[in-house]
Amino acid sequence: MMIRCENLVKIYQQTGIDVLALQGLDLSVEKGGMIGIVGESGSGKSTLMNILGGLDRPTTGKTIVDGLDLLSLSNYQQDLFRRTKVGFLWQQTTRNLIPWLTALENIIFPMVRAQDKQNRAEKLIDLVGLKNHARHLPSELSSGEQQRVALAMTLANNPPLLLADEPTGELDADNPRAIYALLKEINCEFGTTIIIVSHDPEISRHVQRVVEIRDGKTSTEIIENRTDHGGVSKDAFLMLDSAGRVQIHRHALESLSIGNRVRFDITENQIILEPVEEHRRTKPVAKNEEWDAFIIEETQEKPIHKTSFLKRIFKKRKDD
Ligand SMILES: Nc1ncnc2c1ncn2[C@@H]1O[C@H](COP(=O)(O)OP(=O)(O)OP(=O)(O)O)[C@@H](O)[C@H]1O
Ligand SMILES: [Mg+2]
């Protein structure tokens, strides 16, 4: 397992007010996996990425990355971890590159091993298709090209983990696709575990697993399955935490007007939740357009393998 987070809690203290950014988040990611993380603004995605990348520490909880318990590292070990175990790709192209170094020098800059730097950097710049731009400064590159150089830079020390926080957020037109394709290539070629945070519904086309974070907890997961006949199906799951808690998506609650109680019935192989008349929700729940678009797109374009509770709800909403 590349990543194991258990019950992560992160509280930011801001002039006397505590902000609960992560509220007992659990997440496991296999070695060599490539997953997408989606969620509303403020749900805790970047907070999680910063913790996984050793840039920040959780208030409580466990984070194991590539066999290392991040909370037990000394400052020196944490620094070494950041430089050798993880590559970071940020949304802001300007944050990724050093403006006064050429593309090639940017890739060489973070390298920790003394030998062969030039050679390795040339291979990496070739990998991202920018061999002819090696001597260009970032300001002489398009934003898509800058992001490709940044991607090569994250691979400088061949890290087992690559964290990309909205890497295509500032790119337009066809550039996101080129970045996703490169990430896929890196994942396949080097076995790098890759986590991509995205607001882009497109993300689900490029990864095999998408996890939604809601209010600081992992809540829903969509897994792509390839059938023997070359078809693709998607399964949606609610994620249970170690205490057995699940979060029911607000669209589901809204479409059935569920308030703060549900009746439940346990049959041989199902748990059925039903609205309770005297606990009906009266106010509509705030909408999450992005997740809505994401799910609807899935149900329109891909055959549904198993009609899960969630998907039936979304489909019903679409048909209404
Ligand atoms: N350094 C900080 N100090 C105080 N509060 C913070 C800090 N960083 C994040 N937060 C708060 O923690 C919560 C989670 O923030 P986070 O940046 O992880 O969200 P996000 O899911 O990445 O959002 P976005 O999609 O907008 O990037 C938010 O309420 C945010 O305001
Ligand atoms: Mg963020």
C-alpha cells in the first residue's frame, strides 16, 4: 500500500477560531494506483494533499506513505521525504517553476543525486515532449508547456508518489488532456502512484478510481471496471469509516426530502433507509453543480453495470 490515512483530523487555528478542515478522513491508495479526488471548494482536498506531501502535519490521525509514518519523522527526515519520495504539481504554473532558470535547469534544480543530472534532465524533458524548448525560460513557454516542464521537474528524483493539486486548473482548451495523458504515461512507465485533485468532470475519464471528499471526510467512491469483452462499467460506493459512519449525498437527501431521521430496515442482504414523514426536510440542500455534472455525465455515457442506490437517485433526478 502506498498510502494509508486513518482518522485524519486537521484543525487550523485562525485568530481564535478553529477551522476543522479534515474530520476523521480515511483513505488507502495502492502502490502504482492513479486516483482522482474531487469535492466542493473548502472540503479539505488541498489540506489532505499537503499532509500526504509532508508539507503539513495533521492535528491527529495516522498517515503512512510508502511505509513511513509521517508523524514520527523528525524535521530533517520530513525534509528528505519531501525531496525524494514525493513530487508536487500545483495549479499555478508560476508556483511550479523558478522564473530565472531555463526549462532544463528547472528540472535539474531539485535533483539530489550528484551524477548524471544533465543526462537525466534531458530524458525527462524529452518525455514531456519539450526537447526543443530546453533552453527556454518559463516566460518563453505557454502555460501548457510550463506545466509539462513542471511535471518533468516533479520526476527529478523519481519519486514513488506524485501529488497533483488541480494541475489543469489554469490551462485552457486541449492542454488538460495532454497533462492527463502524460500523467497516465508516467503512471504506467514508472509505476508512480499518482493522486490528482480536480474540479474537472473530465478527470473520471483518465483515472480508474475517483474519491469524493465532503466536509473533510472521504464519502463516495467511483470505480471503473473493465469487462472481459473490452467494455467499461462504473460502480459507485458510499465509503464507511472505521466507526461504520457513511455520508449520504445531499442530492439523495434532497430528492427524497430526508431530514434528520430515517427509518431503517435490515433484510438478509440489504439495509434500506426510508424517509420519515415527521422528519421531512423543508429547506432545499445547497447544490453542488460540479459533482452533479460529473455523475450525470457518467450515467449518460457509460453503461451502468449495477444500478446502485446513488445512481438510481441521480438518474431519477435527471429524468425529472
Ligand atoms: N492555512 C489555513 N488556515 C486556516 N484555514 C485554512 C487554511 N488552509 C485551509 N483552511 C480551511 O480549511 C478548509 C479546507 O481547505 P482546503 O484548502 O483543504 O479546501 P479545498 O478542498 O482544497 O478547496 P478548493 O477546492 O477551493 O481548493 C477550508 O475551510 C479552508 O478555509
Ligand atoms: Mg484546494
